[in-house]
Amino acid sequence: MVKSMTGFGRAISEEGTGRSFTIEIKTVNHRYFDLNVRMPRSLVSLENKVRQSIKNKVSRGKVDVFISQNLYGKEDAEINFNEKLSDNYVNCLQKIRDRYDVADNISVSLIARFPEVITLEKKEEDLEAVWQSLSQPLNNAVEALVNMREKEGTKLCEDIICKCRFINELVNEVEKRAPLVVEDYKQRLENRLQELLQNSSIDENRIAAEVAIFADKAAIDEEIVRLNSHIEQLKETLKKEEPIGRKLDFIIQEMNREANTICSKASDLETVNLVINIKNYIEKIREQTQNIE
């Protein structure tokens, strides 16, 4: 199935637990796979798992992932009181008071301000449990993203096939005119020679040889066959269940090459105009394929 590289997916984890996640994923077209993940620093160790989950479903495009976390009534740190250190501080203060006979203003707030009396210790996360909470909304967001990319990809596929039909029609017109170009050249050559030589006789063999040389140079049969072949390859590629964007780029490049060759060989204005229209449709298809995975 054809997939666009443009998409968006969002999911929120179920409530009722001590934490919840909100996940948003957006993608745009890019030559390669470029993944950027923004998540809380406390969960950075899970980034590789997040990346792998996305890479399993998305193979091309610029991907931005935003993960936010909310904690509900969950204590992720505890306060520790160092009794021994506090006793030492109080003893020292009392000695200073007695030695210098100063006012006794020892207070709880004073002691609490001394280093290491009260410390905050962050509890270690159970990363496996966190991943169990995170993986489901992540998968939901990725599925929403993929569904959107598939829907847009279907529209792109329909449009490209429609343009291929128009190109086929134009190529058929070019093919019909190919023999007429040689005949028209022969007639114009004879008329020109008649004007130059007037009453003198014309060497029919020389004219035939000249026409044969021109016909060989102006022959576009091979280019037409290859162009039709590329169109069929493009249609078949669109049916594949795999990333096809880069292959489509190559096919479009070859189609454009054949159209340019036909245009350079053609001396007939109507044929040139037909090829210009073909190139116009090829360019429109190329623009569409730039957004296909």
C-alpha cells in the first residue's frame, strides 16, 4: 500500500494509574529516515525502545516525537534526616555559646540550613513498569500516524495513476505522428530542391538517401517503447506492499530522460508540443512522489 510521508498521530494513556503519558508524532517528507525524540530526562533510558517501536512502522520521512508525563500523587523522592550530623552541629553551637558567653539563638530552621542535615533522595524508577505504561499509548499514536499516512497515500496513488493515463494518451499521439514527420520532411526537401534547381531534374536516389538518414536520426520508436515500459513499471510499483518512494524517484527520472530525447529528435512542432505536455505531467507526478514513503 502506498504511504504518504506526511502524517500525525496522538494518544493518551488510560487514567487510573499513578502516571499518564501524552504522545504526539508528526512526520513530513524527507530523503531519508530522520527521527527526533523529545521526552522527560528521567525516561531517557527508554529512548531506544521508543525509537525501535517507531522504526518498525515508519521507514522514511522526518519524524518528530513528543512525549510528556504526568504524575498523580506519586512520591518519587524521600527526605532523609541525618541525626548524627545534626547532633554534632548542635554540640558545636552549644560550645560556641558557652565559650564566648553569647546569646543562645539555636533554632530548628538554623540547624536545618546546615549542609547534609536534611537531604532529598530521588527514588529509582522501575523502568520496566514505566515502559509497560508507555508502550501502549505509543503504539496507539504510531497506528494513528500510519493510518493517516495510508489514507493520504491512497489519494496520491489515485492521482498518479490518473496522470499516467493522460501520459499514455499523449504518447500514443506522438507514436502516430512519428511516420508523418519523416514523410513531411521528404516533401519539404523535394519542394526546397525544386525551388533551388527549378527546371533541373531531381535525383530521387539522393532524396531517398537523405530521407533515410533523417529517418534514422529522428526515429523515436525505442524511446516510445521505453517510455511506455516505464509507465507500466510505475503502475506496478504502486501496488507493492513496501516502501517505494526511492524507486518511484528513479522511474520518474528515466521517464523524463526519454521525453527529453524524443523532444530533441522531433522537428515537428506538434510533436514537440505533445512532448511538452508529457513532461508537464511527469513533473506533476514527480512532485507527488516526493511525498511517498
